[in-house]
Amino acid sequence: MRILTVILCLAFQSFYAQQGTFKPGWTIGVNTSQIGGDGVAGFNEIGLTGGGFVYSDFNKKWRAQFEINYIEKGSRRPSRPKQGIIGWAINLHYIEIPVLAIYKWKKFKFELGPSYAFLFRQVKRDIYGTDPVPLTSYGPFKQHELGYVVGVAVPLGKKWLFNWRHGNSITPIAGSIQQNPVRLFSFIGGSYNTGLSFTLKYSIQGKSQ
């Protein structure tokens, strides 16, 4: 984890050194998430997200953006005492690195790109306490995740943006993919992160537009 932190800091330092090309900024917000395959529907787990980004405008329409974010993902089953359901929550803490292509149309910015996430902490909580590793039917979670993000942002003044984003893992975060024995050319298995984030972005240099 320390080595990863050093690498990320050096990456941002190199971007800051090229202020004429890359413009930096900061992000803060919340992420609502669920885990596909855990038997619980709904974006019930709410966590924090935040980090830094740098962007470069190719022209008036297109922008490339590189980000390094902390993001909380996971799943939550609410307690329903009358139905005899005991609630629990799974907290997954990631360092996530999206690389985005952004298209500017009027005041809107549409974004799409791949992401890599490194899992550095995983915890399951219920009425009996906290476990360092989730004891679930689909096993402990994998350290590396590949996924994608898609979103849209709108300016709030000259420096601020409001950003809505959907993210989903492509590789399983737990378990494995298997050939569907019932349907040809179909695969089953594995658990996947799905999240909706709502953030504010502040552009340190340049304008949010």
C-alpha cells in the first residue's frame, strides 16, 4: 500500500510540473453501491469518495482526464426485525484510477472510460461485530478490479462542476466466471461492484467549462 501511495504521488507531481498542458483539480462526494451476486438489491451502501484529477483539452469539444480517487463500495442488507431478517454491511475501500474521454456539448460534459481499482481494506459488519474479511457465500474479495465509468457533469460557476457517474466492474470482484451449462455461449458466476456517485469537482487552474 505504501508503494502504491508513493507511485500515485509521483504521478501527480509529474502532472503538476506540466501546468501548461495539464490542469489539476479536486473531487469530493458520496458513492452509493451494491454488489451483484449477493442476493440483495438496491444501492443501500453509502460511502465517501474523493481525490484529485488532471485534464487536458484537445480542442473545444474533447478533453482527456486522469483521476486518482479514494472510493467506498460495498453492499448493505437493512434489518427487518418483524420479518426476522438480520442486517449486515460489507465495506470495500479502494484506490480507483479512471482514465476518461470527455465530450463537451453546450454546458454538459459526457464522460466514458476504463478504470482500475486497488482494494486495500474489506470489512463485514453485523450485530455480532466486525470481521476483517467478509465471510460470505462468494468468498473474500479480490485485490484488483477492472471496470468502466460513464457519467455527465454540469458547471456550477467558473470553478465548480457537479458530476453524476455510474461505475461497474468488468472483472469479478469475488468468485469466478463459468460456462453456463444450460445456455450455449453464456456465462455465469462471479460478483460485481455497481455504483452511482454524486460529486463536486473543483478546477484549481482554468475554468470548469
